[in-house]
Amino acid sequence: MSSKDKLDKKNIPSHVAVIMDGNGRWAKERGKKRIFGHKNGVQSVRDVVEAAGEIGISYLTLYAFSTENWNRPKTEVESLMGLLINSIKKEAAKLFKNNVRLLIIGDFTRLSSKVKENLFSLREKTKNNTGLTVVLALSYSSRWEITEAVRLITEKVEEGEIKSSDVTEELIGNSLATSGIPDPELLIRTSGEQRISNYLLWQIAYSELYFTETFWPDFRKENFFKAIYSYQQRHRRFGKTEEQIENKFDISK
Ligand code: FPP
């Protein structure tokens, strides 16, 4: 039986975030260059996007390239960016047909104009789609994002638009690149590493974490459904007691 059939359709997370890790090691195991791993990782991206759409997930955020990844050898960075453009071009029609909307978060100032043109044009084309929203985190890091938010808020204070007492969790959330997107209920990281690596630090405050040994190029639909199934077996309490959760419909408790 596929893990998909075991899923509780009423308990599907609305937002799943993924750290796609292990492409390099997957390639190395096969005696190939790192880019071979990235290329094979694209099929996993297709699979996971499809799987998320199939079970009615609203947001899927993929860590495609971190701020720290700019420090990789120039040839790898260039190959990765090329792969990204090609994948976007190749998949554009299918994404559109499947009612997928594309959003991008990250420091765009560091992206080449070719990458920006392709991404922004697909974002524009898909902006009215109402199915799954795929959020690409590209040239992204959480500390960059939080620093930008602080800059934005302090500018507003300096200009007298708001007072420091107006700074709330809500205002901070709305000043992040993910403004308007619900926090992920589930974060998946592949390849056996158990780190967050500067990813959505603010947004994952209450997220369930799922780590798997599987390298990203081997992470396909069934693996994704398994992760969702694992999430559904957990009991989320948000700092409350078990009794409070059990009595959630009784407001006197
Ligand atoms: C991490 O593996 C993976 C990346 C830095 C890039 C992810 C990119 C893709 C899967 C391809 C393009 C993406 C899209 C959205 C079309 P790693 O290189 O860090 O692996 P390692 O830890 O084994 O070295």
C-alpha cells in the first residue's frame, strides 16, 4: 500500500518546506561530478511538486540556493543557475497547466539578469493560478531576510510612520519575504544532516521537523508521502498541555 493511501485527507499540512540536500554525495557515490547530482535532483523536484499538488498542499517552499551557496566553486554556481533556468523554461507550460503559482524569496540583487528575467516572467505568468504555490528560496538565508525586515521596520520608525511600540510579532512576520504565506507545519531535510542551515528560522518556530537519510535525487513521491504520514502521527501542542488540546472545543478549560 502506498503511503499516499494511508494519509488522513483532513490533516494535510498547508505549507511544507524542504531542504533538498545530498545531491553532491549522491553523485560522488556514482563516481560522477556534483552537477550530475543536481541534474538528477530536478526529477525529485518535479515529483515532489506533483505529489504536493495531488494531496492538496497549498504551499511548498524549496531551498534551491542559499546565500552561503555563493561560496561554492564558480563552475558549480554557474551550472546550478543554468540548470535552474533550463528547468524553469522546460517546466513552465506544465506548471501553468497544473494551476501552479510560482513565488521567489531571496536576495535578488545577487542574481544575474538572465536568471531574474526567466524567474520573474514565470512568476508573472502564474500569478493568478489558484492551485499549489511553489516558493523558490533562491539566494536566500534567514538571517539576510530578518536583517532586511529590521531595516524596513527601523526605516518606518525613523520616518515617523510607526512608533517602536508598534513593533509586534505580526509586523515582523509581515516584513519578511514570506509575508502572507502561512508558517510551515512541516520541514523536511534529506541526506541525513540534522541542521536548519539558515532556513526560515522565524517561520519554523512551531514546525515539525522530518529528517531522512535519503539523498535528494532519490527522494521521490513515495518518500514525500511517507514524510506527510509521519507528520500526521505527531501531536502538535504549541506549548499547551495535552489536556488543553483535548478540551479545545470547551472554552471554559
Ligand atoms: C544540495 O545538495 C542541493 C543544492 C544546493 C541545490 C538544489 C538544486 C536542485 C535540486 C536543482 C534545481 C532546482 C530546481 C528548483 C529546479 P548538495 O550539493 O549540498 O549535496 P551534498 O551535501 O551532498 O554536497
